[in-house]
Amino acid sequence: MVDKIRIMIVDDHPLFREGLRRVLEEEEDLLVEAEVADGEQAIVLARDTQPDVILLDINLPSMNGLQVTREIKASLPKTAVINLTAYHDEEQIIHAINAGASAYYPKEVLPGKLIFAVRQVTQGRWVIDDEVLDEDQLRDWLFDQYRTLVPPGMPDDSRFVPLSAREMEILQHAARGSSNKEIAHSLAISQQTVKNHISSILRKLDVKDRTEAAVYALRHGWIRLEDTKPGE
């Protein structure tokens, strides 16, 4: 009997989940053991079921996929996470890897490539641009990416540092057009604390103001468009 790779799918589109399940379960060694549509629920379910691999959308309700990836990897280091997204660029790949993902694919990935990646990441490998990397090779790849993407004069450790859960929360409020005072009131923190977090967000994303930060987050799927509407 074949030992099956146990998989959890996290995506808020039922049709996408159904299609992904069908593709995966055509393979003798793959088993979709759980599905969930919400980021916070994904963390709870992952801890309960401890799957081998999680296929995780980045653009999710309640918490984005990068936040969910970090939370899951903190408590389940042996569970491999593959991020899936409609927002594909080199910077997003780095953010995903830094969050703890073992592979990253746009949602239009061919089934064969995704299945290949699922099998590879369960062996402790990373898959980037269809290339299988070990830990040393991943470190070299990240170094090359930093050298290419980090602007001259910027400290090496100030770009691609993950936003904290609080920073992501503040960014979401800022994207709605909320002032520092409004954000402080909503989150029960001081305006100075909000200001400090905003400064940290701008530095980490290498943007000039909160508008650019909101656009960056929307472009990468960290914030859902409906979350930027006032009063929602």
C-alpha cells in the first residue's frame, strides 16, 4: 500500500478547491485530507490535522496567506507550505519564501508542475521556477535576489522583512483611508504607536507613503479590495 501525502487546501473559491482536489486525487500517492476557506480557520485546522503539505492561497479572508504561512510554520515546522496566487512577481516569491513557504506558483500552474512540487517539498526541498533547491542552494538564490532587487544604499536587512501581524492590520486600516487617530482608536493603541508602525511598514516595503503601501499590498494580494472600503 502506498503511503499517501496528506494535503490541506486553503482557498476561498469553492470551484478552485474542487478542481484542485480532483487533480490531486487522481494521483495514487496524494490525499486531500482537509479544505478550508479562511486564513484563521486554516491555522486551527492545520494544527488539528498536521498535514504533510498545505496548498495555500495568498489572497484570503481574515488573514492573508503570508501571515498564515508564518503562523503555521511556527507551530508545524515539518508541514510544507506551497503558496498559490494570482499576483505573481519576483518580489512576491521572496516574501513567500521568507514567510516559510517551500514553493510558490501562480494559480494557472500546470497540474503536473504542482504535483511535482508537492512531492519534492515533502522531502525537505524547495521548488522555485521549477528548479529543485536544497537549503544551501536556496540561500544562494535568496542572496542573488537580494543583490538584484535591493536598491543601492539600502541596508540588506531592511527589505523583504515580513510585516508583523499588527503592521498588516494597520496597513489594512490605512488602505481604507483611516487616519492615525482613527486607527489608534479602532485598535486601542496610541497614535505614536500607529505612527511608528506606519514608518516601519514604509521602510520594509520601500515606499514613500501610505498610499503607495496600500497599492503594494493590493497588487500582491495581501489586502482584499473589499477590505479597503470604509465601514466594512
